[in-house]
Amino acid sequence: MAGSSQAEVLKAEGNALFVQNDFSGAYKKYTAAIKLDNQNAILYCNRAACSFGLNRWGLDSFPCSVSLYSTPH
């Protein structure tokens, strides 16, 4: 549970960087959060959005898709 709450802190930090168009910094925060909570599909999607912002098309689209399909709806 502690890893999940720390992942949420990192996600919030990533979100703050993302809105400032610091896609590289946000990418690093989301990656760190994924290491703590690899079941959170939103983290993968946020990181994929950073890849698009960095013009690295498709780099994270597969992990994002897999996490969305494996998340209960």
C-alpha cells in the first residue's frame, strides 16, 4: 500500500510537469510511479502522452494498450 501512495505522489508531480510542457520530467515521474504500481493503467497512458509530446511516437503505446485491456472495467 505504501508503494501505491508514493506512486500517487509521483503521478501528481508528473501531472504538474506535464501541464508545464516538461514532458521529459513528467515521463521520468510516471516511470518511477510505474515501478511502484505497475497495475495502474493511468500511469502507462500518462507516460505514453509524454512520449507523444516528445515526438517519440509509439514508444509507449503497447504498454498503455495492454494495461487498458487488462484493467477491469
